[in-house]
Amino acid sequence: MTSSDAEEFRAKHLSEAEGAVLRADGLIAGYLPGVNILNDTDLYCQPGELVGIIGPNGAGKSTLLKALFGLVKIHEGTVQLNGEDITGKRADELVTRGIGFVPQTNNVFPSLTIEENLEMGCYQAPKKFSERFDFVTGIFPALGERRKQRAGGLSGGERQMVAMGRALMMEPSVLLLDEPSAGLSPVMQDEVFVQTRKINKAGVSVVMVEQNARRCLQICDRGYVLDQGRNAYTGPGRALADDPKVIELYLGTLGAKGD
């Protein structure tokens, strides 16, 4: 991206990001001092929107989600939730403010039952459990039917449903998903995408990093392509999927082999 392209991208971002439920401006962030993974990255998600993030390995996709959720040090830039600055807030505080996060790995408590995993999801507000349990099992009926089964005995796809359900227990306004289909069979990948869209249609804004780039762009309202920690492209998901430059530079490999 040239400097003029970057300026055009930033101007468009600033004009369209007003009223966003979640917004990041000019993020520079990384795991070690002086080693930045994100380099002036912008993102916004409007209420009720499903936003997808794709890009090559090492582009900073998962780092961006972790920075939004307070798990990576932000050196410059800001993050806002419903217009309030939340830059640098702890993850547990962000959960109470309305952000849910589902990591790619180690995202369930295997020794606990499904029901106990969901209880852990609202440990900061236990009185919400009954109401939120009904909401979550309305989206994932199998979790209610098998509520006494230990999570360690579930398949990878079933564990992903538990992790997503647990993140919904605190009634988030926005849900962050880090590569939810990674490592799953094609059938379970499709199920994850269906359930993600179902969560979104239930009123939860979603920001999803995904290795299955083509499928992600098919279901998201709007997508971002990251490259070397910078915004390369953004636009409606299906428009990006049909963009010759995106196809040539990213989807040729990402669509066929994953990220």
C-alpha cells in the first residue's frame, strides 16, 4: 500500500467509523518492546455487523484481536467501545463492558461439564446464568441436551460451540472470534460459519479472524485484508472475494490452503 493509498484508506475509515460499536484507530502494537506486529492498523465494526479479517500468515490478524481485547500491549493508537476509550483495559474488565473473546486454542475447561463451562462464562454475574443459558442453548441446542457431559470428551467442533457459548454468557455487544474453523473437518467448519451467522443475527456484532478466507468473505458483511500489520484492503465481503487484486495476492493461496 502506497502512502497515498494509506491516506485514502484512513480518510475512508474516519468517515465511516462514526457510531461504531467497536473501533480501533492507528494501532501500533506487539508482544516485545520495539518489535511491532501491528503498524498503524484501523478497524471498525458497526452495531449488528459481521466483520471478517483475512490475510497471509504473520499479517497480524490474531494480534489485532488480542490487542482489542487487552491481551497485547498497544504502543500507539486507541480502541473505543461504544464511543468510550478502552485502550489498555484488562481483559476481565472488557468482558464486563461487553466484549466477548474466543481464542483459537485452549478455549474450554476440559475437566468441567458443558454446563459448568457456561457457568464460568458468567462468573462475574452469576445471577444472569439462567437467562443466558436459555439464550445460548437456543443458538446451540446440543449444549442444553448434553449439559452434563464433560467438555474433554467433545469433538473439536463441539468444543468450539462450547467456547462460543461461554463467551456469550455475559451478553456481549461484540464477539471476537480467533480462527474458529481452524483444525476442524469441512463439515464442522461449515457448522461454525452457520452458527457464527446465527449469533450475529441474534443481535451480537462479530469480528472474526479466519483462515478459510473465501468462506469468511462469503458470510461477512464487510472484510479487512491485513498484510504485514497494515490494512491492505477493505470492503463488502463478497466484493473483496471478487476483487482481482485480492484474488491474485491473497485468495489464490488463502482460499485453497487456508491461512
